[in-house]
Amino acid sequence: MRYRPALAASLLCLASIACASTETETARAVLSTASTSDSFTAKAPSATAPTGDAVLQLKPTNHSKTIDFVHLLPIGSDAANEAFSMRVWAWTPDSGGVYWPTLLIEVAVTLGDIDAGDHATNYKMADTITRTYGDASARIISDGNDLPAWIVLDTVGAHYIEFDFDKDTAAAMNVIQRGI
């Protein structure tokens, strides 16, 4: 793996949500309203690009910098030790313009007793993240001891990524993300 200054800077930030860098974007909650979904949604190829609150465009149409990695900090409500699952899908068009979904990773998330702060009042950050499917090279930092758990995920050249949630005991779910 080649050295990537933006990735190295992100890894040095560890628990800080809003690390400053000229090569990264500002951290933000993906969903404007947290998900309360109790099941994952089915995905299928589509002739149109994915849209919606849970979709992030990674490959800009104006030829500016493409996002190669995302730094993810799952959050949820309403108490420590509540749980949910999260999937991250990549969407890339083929030569005919059909967008194909590819599941990058699925994780099981347990909330710690860590306030999410200004990003989401009454929300807790995850302290445990367990990969249940997907990219074995994704960097997951998780110790289960009320320290923020996080993921750095390679976007594999996708044009879009989409987040999908399935609640277990958590009341609502979201993820803080920033491209790096």
C-alpha cells in the first residue's frame, strides 16, 4: 500500500471528529434525520444514479478531487450498550450507464458511554465495531472501553456510496463521515 498523507493524518486524529486538513473535508452527519429503520433495504442495479439523504457523491462531475477513503464514526441513541448494524454500499456505473451496487462492508455497532457532542444532541458514539461482512483491509479501531470506535474504508473508485441501517436496540442511527 502506498503512503497517503491524508490517510496518515486521519489515523493520527483517532478519536477527533473534526480534524483539520487541507486534503480532507469537514466531518458531518450523513443523515439530516437519523434512521430508525428496523431492516436493511434491498439494492438492485439502476439506470439512474442513487439519490437520497444516505447517498454521498464521491466522484464529482467538475473533475475536482475524488474521495478515495471515508473516515466513519457511527453514532446512535439513546443509551450506552445499545446496538445496530450498518452497511456501506458502493455504486459505480458500467459502460452502458447502469449503476451497480456493491456491498463494501457490514458492521455490528455497540454504543459506548461517549456523548456525540455538537454533531447530535443525546447521541452516543460507538465504542465497539465488529465487521460482519466485507473488506478485510478496512481499518477498524474498536476497543469496547468507552473510547470512540471508527472505520477508515477504501471507496474502491466508486462514484457514490450509500449508508444503510438496521436497528437492534438503538432508537436511532447515523454516522459522522468525512472524505479523505
